[in-house]
Amino acid sequence: GIHAQNARFLFGWLPRLGVDSGSNLPHNNVCAMDPIGMPVEASVFKEKDELRGLVVAFDVKEAQTGQLVRAQTWFERVGEPTSYRKFKGPSARLTFFEVGNRYDEKERMFRNFGSIVGPNDDVVVACQWTQGMILTVKFTWFDPAGRVVTVQSQSVQATSVVSFYRPVFERP
């Protein structure tokens, strides 16, 4: 399905990223390596249902000797996945938001560990608000090249504390 496509892309990309990051280490005397195929193992580390990191094992071929070697790389998220500026006035009602997919409304959390969203996923925006004036918020969506894909509005009621917004995008 759709989630399997994202996983294949991610896990196919991680060995290349691991080899590239290892080659940039200072005092690296290791010869060049080329990843072979998909990872052979991936371990997910979570704390309180939040992704803390991945350990990925994959096979590489040493460029000079042609020898196959099993390598491991630790991946972790750097910084916060969501950033926004603090607003003044009525817009200050927004206290937190997160964009992802596979949102569990009962538990009020995303079940997509790693916050990986692909082009065929159904995107959800979860917003937390303080109570106050009725607002209309505009969501502006950009593609990876920085072009505006769509601009959509949503009304926020005076008593809203949590709201969910599901934008509609054209599928590739």
C-alpha cells in the first residue's frame, strides 16, 4: 500500500545516507563503500510513543577490495519537527501544531513514527488552541521546490481547543 511505498523509499535511502555521512567524518581512514541492496535489519527506538532513532544494518562493498561488509548506522531526528513563530493578537490562540499522517484522534497523536509523509499520503494538521475569538486561518502548502501548491482556509470556533484539518491535494 501507500505506507509500504514510503517505507521502501526510506529504507532504500538510509544506507546511502549512512555511507555518505561516514565518509565525511574527520580522520576517516575507511575506504569508499557502496551500499548493496536494501537494509538487512532496522531497529526502531521509541520513548513515550515518540521516535528517538533508528539503527539500520546494511551490506556495503568496499570499493578498493570488493569485500562485502555489514555496516550499521544510527539515525536520529535533529531539532523539532514543527516550527512556527509566536503570533500576537487573535492568532496567538495557536499554541501548537503538527503535520503528519495516520493521526489517531482518540489518542491525539500521530502513529507515523518518524513523521515521514509521501506524495500519496492523506495529510492531517492537528492544531491546539486556547479559547478566544472566532478565527479564520489560512494554510499555505509548498512543494519541495518552494512553489505554492494550494492555499486553503479553515474556521476556528471560539471554544475550539483541538482541531484537525485535512487538506486536499492533487495526487501525482
